[in-house]
Amino acid sequence: MPRDRLPSALWVSATLRQLNASGGFAAVVNKGEPESGVLVVRLNLLNGTSHLLSETRDLDGGLAWLPPLGPEPLPDEKADAYVERTMARDPDVWIVEVETRDGKNPFDGKTIG
């Protein structure tokens, strides 16, 4: 589901409903600002590591995802620490954790960086 002009709460809810209906699992770890909260996605690879992706925009203004700690999978402890720091710094952020063995992000947009 595309992000443009959708409130954050609706975008997250619709994407998670679609993912869960197709047999996947995701949960909201932190509910952010309903209209315009930024989204951080934690892709839990179910092997003790995770990918982190932070919502951003590309040079053309399109939705994109930036791995804030690099493109390689992180030990879950480092991912936990990043999520905690992010919520402490920005209480309006949405944190969504997705269980995925293949590391696929269910939210639209390309990954940069």
C-alpha cells in the first residue's frame, strides 16, 4: 500500500492487515503519531539477527528505506538497543517488527544505502 498522503496509523494498519492475512506476522512495538509519525521497521530474521529500516525519501521525493546501522543483519541485542534509543529520542515514531526469514519489507518503497 503506497504511503503518499496516508496517515501513518492507516498505512501501518492496512499493511499489517494485508501481511497477516497472507500468513505473515508483524506487530506494532510503538504506536507513533497517528497522522505523520515516521516508521522504523525491524525485520526479525528469526535466527538471532534483524535488519532495521527507517522511512525516508529519495531525491525525487519517493518513499525509500534507509538501513540506519548499515545493510548487514545486526545481532538482536544491537537492534533492540537502536529501537530503544529511537523511541526515547522520538516518542512519535512508529516501530513495527516483522517476522520474516527472507528479510522482505512488506511496506512499499526501495531500500537505499
